[in-house]
Amino acid sequence: MGELALKKHFRVHGDNIVECERVISYITRNAVVHSFSKTLSSLACLTVDLDFEYAGTRNTWSIEMFPGFSKDNRSQRWQSNIFDALKANGSFLDETPDVVVTNVDNGKETVLFAIEFCSALQAGNQAWQRSGRAYSIGRTTCPYIYIVDFVKYELDSETRERKALRFPNPAVPFSYISFSKQTGGFVAQAYVQAEEFRITDKVFESFDSEWFSEQLVCDFIFEKMLGVSTAQTELKILENNFSVVTFLASRGSGANSFTVDDWQAIFDTDADILEYSKDKTDGFNFAKKVSQKSQTEAGKIGEFSSLIRDLSVGVASKDLPFGLLPTDKISAFVGKLKEIYPAIASEFDVLNSISEDCLVCMIKGFKPRGDDNRPDRGILPLVAMLTSEKVYVLSYIYGPLIERNYRLLLSDPIRLSEISGFWRAFLSLSDFLLLDSPLLNTSETINKFIDNRDVKQRYITQGQTGEFVIPSISNIPIAYHEDDVDTVLHYMFSYLLDNTFEGMCNPPGGDWSGLSVRLNDCEYRWLSLPRVSNASKRPDHVAELFILDSKPILFVVESKERGNDLETDIGVRLKGYLHWLMNFSPSVSKSAGGEWEDTDENIDVESFEFISAGAFINDSRYDNQRILKNSKCDLLFLFTPDETNGFWKIEILANVESQEADKIKRILLEQLACEDDGIFITVSTQLDN
């Protein structure tokens, strides 16, 4: 046994409590834990105190979890913002990772690394949806890992049967490797084995399970928090990252995309991917597929698409939404643009002054009502990671525009980028914009060319200080939100209550990746959960309580910041969702201590008792009995923070028409040794800030 070290203090700032807990699970996964305790260190923060051995080293760590970031699109949650340390180093997009881990010492916090977790399908444009996060964090040189559950199946919305597997374009995982080389930092995709992955599947006959990086991620986290070199671990993660690139490339035909040999040559020689694309003797052109509806909405898009197909060079794959316009084709490109858009012909002359190649990126950008099409905000960050943020980029935008945003684009693009993270992604990484877009609520189609080089330079010239230190953030929030309701519910279900299994916890920002129940010493799990089904609604929390002599109780909860936000009949809809879902066979199952296996076993919903609940911050202005009646929940949990005395008071209201609900209320109060008027969950540990 190693010698006990001095206690070190860390913090995990997360999008929600689930993301924070995932970091804890990576730390303890391969550790020999001598002691483990979990307490509230403030009304908003959970703290884990650990005495453990890892890789032969004895450690005592205190890790405080800060769920719920301060974000620009919501009221400020904390008195200061952990992202200030990253913004000071050039992180300028409105994109945040799932967690940021810091070391706390001497009244200061030092950012150590950031992580994004992804349990969603990685295919099509979803594959680059989060590239903005990797780019924005990675350009600061803060280490960043994008952890991907591999592999995820898309399910039929009606039958929940698996569809054919779809994979991301190899350029997406390769962009992380490329960006690491550009910045001299560490930005990587780390693939971990998902519940449904089966190496025996013919699809994976060329896949090696050694490419999974779960253990390497554990090692990286431990090494980074211990303050020792992570160089070898980073190298191995990047090598595994590249192995997945070659696996994905091996599934393509090669006629219209890079082959395994192409990717290997670029990787081995550190070749510039644009120069490689131009020099490729069996290359291909860029050919963006555009729906007929979009071509109708913006009348010249078909002509533009044909033009760029004729003059461009494809980069990595013709299916990606960008291609390279070589310098010697720019004059011809400008001439044809003037024919397509004669009303703005003179505006294109500035392109003739470009003495370098230019990437052309075709972006729909906006949905039919003008709101953001989220995957599209990742296209230009993907381009910057794969190539360089300094390459000339012309963004062709053809989605419908909101008039006030268009007017602001013309009059004050900096202001537009400040109020819209979506526009910031376009304006910060485009040298030129060409709009061929319908203007919403009018009959007008906008044809406009914009020289945006000054705006782009304003952003990409933001440098790095190399210092990721800020004054330690107070763990007392400015205000209490839904994050706190979710955190305390999670604390109750996962730690305080005996004979309880937390089957799902999905606060805002969660991934809704699955629901588990336990039955007869087996865990059954349904994956890829839709948000709604018919008249039902996916719960925020599901906990299985083994507190009755007969059936286990499935406790389904909807959490809100305010009681008035609970929807009418939500209690019925929560139960309806579980009844609907459990009518299908689980995706996978495992016995205690076993591995996940596919299953077609049916689970009888009659094996469970169902109790619905709403949970929210209590407010004397609202009639809670009316809320209980309208919501048709069996129980309501009313959260009242008491900072003066350091506890959450949680009152429970039971539906008078349900004897079962009142019985469950009494059992919960008894288990937690509380008075009849509520549960008191106290703050028992206070860390020094």
C-alpha cells in the first residue's frame, strides 16, 4: 500500500450533475478505493472525498462538483464564470464542453482539461455538430477529449428496430488529430465501447478492440490531476483516434473520397490536406447535395452548385459540404458568379485580389422558420480544424433569414455575432459571405455578397496567454435553478436512499442515452430514447425503489425550476412513456458483474408499481395544490433552499386520491429520518474557496 499523500482539492464544472459524475466514475473505475463519501458542500454543489490507490500511487482527493454553467443565454448562475479562463486564451465561440476540471489551491482555480461526452449517433451532419466545442477549446491549447460511445444504432421510431449502421466521415475524427498538430496542444476523439458494440458483427471484422481508449482516458485524467506528464498517454489516444479514421475510410469506395492509403500518407508525412487534395491524381470534385425544396426557395442555388462542382477540388470526400477553389480557378469563378448574380456583379471583384486558394462552404444554416440548424454551426469549425483557420473561406448561405438578423448583419456584424452564437460561428470563420436566401415573412430573396475579412481577423487574432488561472469561484450560486432540483434528486436516489437504483437521470443538457431497470438480479437497458411518443413524455428521472414487500416501484419524475411550468396531465404522460417504452424488448441486458449482451426478452410492466412526481423550487406565490391537481402527479417535491441554516427543505405533497402515493411519501420520510413536514438535506462539508 502506497504512502498516504496530502489531500488535493479539485472541481468539476459541468453542464449538469450527470456530466460531473462521469468524471468521478473515470477516476474510480480502475482505482482501489479505501474510502468514499459524498456530501453537499453547498446547496448547489456535491463533493466526493476519496482515499484511493491508482497505478501504485496512494491519493486523497476532494472533488467538488459545480453542476450548471453560467451561460450567455440564461441568467448568471455563479458569481464568476469558469469560461473566463478559456476566453482569455482565445476561446471565442458560444460553445461549451460538458465538463471543465480545475485544481483548487491558494484561493485560485487552474483549468486542467475539458471533456465532451457523446452518446448520440455519429453520422451525417450530426458528426460535426459539436466541432465548435473542440475548436473553441482546442485553440486555447487547453487539453480537450471528445469521448464517443461506439457504436450507436439508429432505431425505427415506430418499431424500435435497428436500422443499418451509419458512420461519420473519416475527416471528422481526423480533424482532431490535425488540430492537435496545428496548435501543438491535445485535442482528440477517444472511442469507448458502447453497450451494443459486438466485435463478432461482420461490420467490425477489420476493427480492433485495442483501439478503444477507455483505459487511456482514465490514465489521462489521473495523470493530469496528479500533475505528471501525459505525453505518452496523449500519443496513444491520438494513435487510436487515427486507427478509427482508417477503419471508417476502409468502408468507403475510394472513388469519391480519400482511401486508407490517402489518410495514412497525410498522417505519416504531416501533409497539408489542401495541397494533398490538389495533387491527388485520381481526385474528385466537390458536389454538395441540395434538396429540390431548397433550390426552389433560393432560385440560384442549383446554378451555384453546378459552378462550384465544375471548378472545385474535393477535400477528403465529395459528400462534405465544402470544397477547394484553387487560385487559378478564381477568375473563372468570379466571371460565372457575375452571370448568376448580375445585380451584385461588382461586389465579386474583391475575390480577384486573392492570391491564395479559397475554400467554398455551402451552408443551409437555418430551418424553415429561421431558427438555428444546430449541426451547421459545426461546419466552419470542422473546416478550421481540418485545414487551418487562416485559409480563405467563402460561406454560401442559402437557408431562410430572419429580417432583423439580416439588417444587423449589414449594419453591425460584430453586434450580431455577440447576440447570436450561431452567426458568430459563421462570421468568425468566414472571409466572405454569399447569401442566396429567402427573407422570412416577405416575398424577397436576398442576394448579397459581404467582405467579412475584418470581422474574421478580429476573432482569429485573439491569442493565448498560457495562463488558465482565475480566482476560486464561490460555491454559493446567485440563484437556484432546475440544476439544483436535479442535483438533489440525484443525490437522494443515488446515495441517500437505501434499496434504490437510479435508472435514468437526464437534467437539461443530458444525452437521454438510456433507461435501465433491475429485475431478478439483471439490469435491462433501453437505448436511443425519443423525447416523446404519442401523448407521452420522457421523464427527467427514473428511480427504482425496492421498499415494498411486493413489487419494485418505478419512480418517474419531471423536474422544473418553477411549479407553474409543470404541464397539465404530465403525471399521466410520464407513466405513459414508460409503459410505451417497456412494451418493446430492452436493447441490452447484463447480470450482476457481467457484460452487456443483446436481448429479445420481454419485460412485463405489471412487475412494477408506477409512481409519478413533479419536483421544483417552492414559491409561495403559486398554489401547489392546484399544481398537483392539474399535473395529475401522484407526488410533488417542493424544494426550499435555506442558506442561513445550510439545508434544503423538501416537502412532499401526495395526491389524496392515491393511497399508494401517501404510503410512498411516508416510507420516504421514514427512510430519511425526517419530520412529517418535510425532508431536510443538509450541507455537511464546506470547502475553502
